[in-house]
Amino acid sequence: MAAEEGQVINCHTLEAWNEQLEKGNTNNNLIVVDFTASWCGPCRFISPFLGELAKKLPNVTFLKVDVDELKSVAQDWAIEAMPTFMFLKEGKIVDTVVGAKKEELQQAISKHVATATA
């Protein structure tokens, strides 16, 4: 069900989403959620980059949520643009990056991974 270490985990059901959130919070890991859509060009553009980051950072949980597939999750999190990246720590949103911005994404991850390991 869950992907191997260092992979982006696609959440296709509400159960999977809740389970992954729970797991990430328990491990006290940084969770990066990619809110995406199949029809979104920038989402497809940033996807391989996210995969690379996931490989490099096995202690960060990368989740992917298709906003059309899990509409209720997208609504709960007030997602208005794709891609939107939410950074969660201990169940709280600590950062957000909207758009396929590699540098911003990398900076936000570096910042929060640094605080996670300190």
C-alpha cells in the first residue's frame, strides 16, 4: 500500500490520506503535500523534481493529492491553485509554496528539515 522509503506517496482515498498524515505526525517528520491535478501543466513539470527530492530526503514524507480525486481534502485545506505545496510539522502547517517554483520549494524544505533534525 505505502510506497518505498524516499518516494512520493499518492493518496487516492481519504483513508490513505488520513493514514499517511497520522504516520508522518507520529514520526515527527516533515510532511510535504503536493496538491495537484492531472490536467495541470505546471504540476506535471514539477513532479519529477519532487520525486528527486523524495529520493534525496528519505526522512521527509512526500504526499501527493489529486484535487479532483479528493475534493473534500482540497476544500478542507482551502486549495485554490495547483500545484500548492503544504509543509506540515506535528499536524500544523508551517509553510506553503504555490506554483511550480523549484527554488522556493527546495528552500522551504531545507529550512524545515534543518529545524526537524535540530
